[in-house]
Amino acid sequence: MNRNATENARLVQVLLVVVVSGAIAAFCIRAFSDPLPTELLHRLKKGMTQNEVRSILGPPTTIHEGGQWTYKRVLVFGYVAIHWQSDGTYDGQFNYERF
């Protein structure tokens, strides 16, 4: 190989390492971020209706058979579960799990 070809090959290797390292770093930052912004969760008040909670948090990722709502974000290790009282209003508690 001539000198230019060697320099170009080295440049491609360096760029590849930079791109892969950046992708890994971006994934790690995303994976360990909050499942939902905590400032939104602190806006919830006991007795809110499901529509009021939905207007703050958005639609849940999953609605379980027992009525519990779960919020997850793509590529985030964790979730938030919202619990309801028997009358269908927010019971004032949530599970916030990060892995």
C-alpha cells in the first residue's frame, strides 16, 4: 500500500472507533435515564381522574387487567406503574423502578 492509502485506512479506523464509541455512550445515557420525568410524577395528586393523569403523563404504555397503568420508554431500563382506587381515581401512589 502506498502512504495515502495507509493514512486513509487509519482515518477510517479512527472514525469507526469514534462513531461506535459515541453510539455506545448514547445508548448508556438513554438506558439509565428516567422512565418518566419526575417533575411530571410530582404533579399528580390523589383523587385525580384517569383523564387528568393522562393529560399530565400522556397515554400509558400498558394498561393491565387489574387497571394498573405502566409507563415505559424505548431503550430505558425501568418503568413507572400508576395505581388506581376502586372508584377509578388515582390513589396517590406509584412504583418507580429503575434497573
